[in-house]
Amino acid sequence: MRRASALLAAVLALALGGCIVAPPPIPDREVTIELDGHVVRMDLPPTAEVGDPATQVDCATSSVSVSLGDETRGRIVAMTTTAEASCPDEEALNGRVPTWGPEDPLPVDAVPVDVEGAVEAHRFASSYTECTNSCSTMTREVLVAAVDDVAIMLLTRGVDAATFDRWLGSVEID
């Protein structure tokens, strides 16, 4: 009898297991990033946390890191660059990344995108390499948006292209 009850319980558990509905995903929320007199607003996961601005950065005039708070340690670095500060020829290696000012030629695969508040904007993928005992290369998604005499640049880490494209649809620059 005990065996029959256990078998019946197992069959019922399997049958009812198909009826459990997963909760809907938690929607993104608007995040505000302040950069050197400019404000970038975009929808990001509710776990996103905006860090403190840094003004002592290489190849940019200001920088703010946004932790996405996910298991991939994903992040977005938002930067402002000018013609004088940008380093489009910088090698993307061990913490150094190229930056593009408002007049710098972009990579040939850069695609124009609409960004509210930007004169023009482009998105593309950029390779980045980190080396310690061995080297690994990853792809980082990039947005460069020209606003007046500066460029606003968003650089990702641990974010796939489809997710970045979804977020780009919400970007507004003031």
C-alpha cells in the first residue's frame, strides 16, 4: 500500500508540474547616468546600480560605471569624449580601450542608430583582450553618440548584442 501511495504521489506531482506557470520577467527600469554636464537615460534591469563619476580617466573626459547586478558581472561604462581626449587608435588590451570623439572616423562596421538627443549615433562591436597567464578575447558592444562638441560612448562587458540593441531603443541624452 505504501508503494502504491508513493507511486500515485509521484504521478500526480509529474502531472501537476506541467501546470506551474513561470512568473513574468521583471521589467527594466529607467536609469539616469550623469556625465560631465550631460544626462543619459536608458532602461536597464532593476538590479542595475550607477557608480560614482570618475573624471581622471584615460582617453575620455568623464566616466561612470553601471553594474548590471547579474551573474555575468555585466556592466556598462558610460563616457564622454572630445576631439582632444579621444584615442580611437588605442589597443583594446588589459583595461585600455579605444574611444571615439565626435569627429573621429568610426570602425567600418558601425551602423547608424536613432538616439534621442544625439546629432548622430552609431553602434558596433569591438574586440577586447585581457591577458594574465593566458589571454582571452571578448566582444564588447559599443554606442557612440555625438552631442554638440562631445561624444557619449556606452561600452559593455558581459552583455550580448540582442540585449544591448533592446536597451539602445530606450536611450535618451539631455
